[in-house]
Amino acid sequence: MSSVPLSIPAVINVDAEIDYWRQKHIGGHLSSASFGHYIPWIKFACDSLITHAKASDEQRDFAFQDHYAAQIMAKLSQDVARDFVEKVWEHVYLTSHHDQNARPRLSARA
């Protein structure tokens, strides 16, 4: 867990996040997987910040693992999904002008 106190942005615009990542996908900055495979992970990343504002990185990692395990025929590998969720969190913090060091991280690696 990070030693920096976690600070969650007051507002997270999920639609803007989806649009941002759609443009990144169009620009070739994501894997060749369909953009539709990324949408559940954008929503998970945003939702986890909103609904579990005080969760530790370890708790977020458990939530990620549970969410991944619940996927029927997951379209992204666990490592790709994990890295992508962290990128979404990073972007949320950048756009909200929050301290980047205060963003959550998924600690466990499969």
C-alpha cells in the first residue's frame, strides 16, 4: 500500500473517460482488442474509486481479482486488464489535478 494518503477526486466523469480511451484506441495506443473489451474495465476503475473511496490498494486488488474472476470468457488477459485499470486511475487523477502519488494501485501480480 502506498504511504501517501489516498485522495479520491470529487467528480469522476465516466462518459468522458470512455470517450478519452476510445480516442486512444482509435489512435492505436491500446492493444488491437476491440474497444468494447475495455469499457467494463473503465467502468470498474471509475466505480471502484467512487464506491470504495477509502479502500486500501490491497482491498482494491481483491476487488479487481473478484471482478476479473466473474467475467464470462474475459476478453483481456488479467495482466492487460490490471495495467489498463491503473492507466485509467492515472488519467482520472491527471484530469482532476489530484496528486498522482495519491492514486490507488493494484499491488498483487498474477
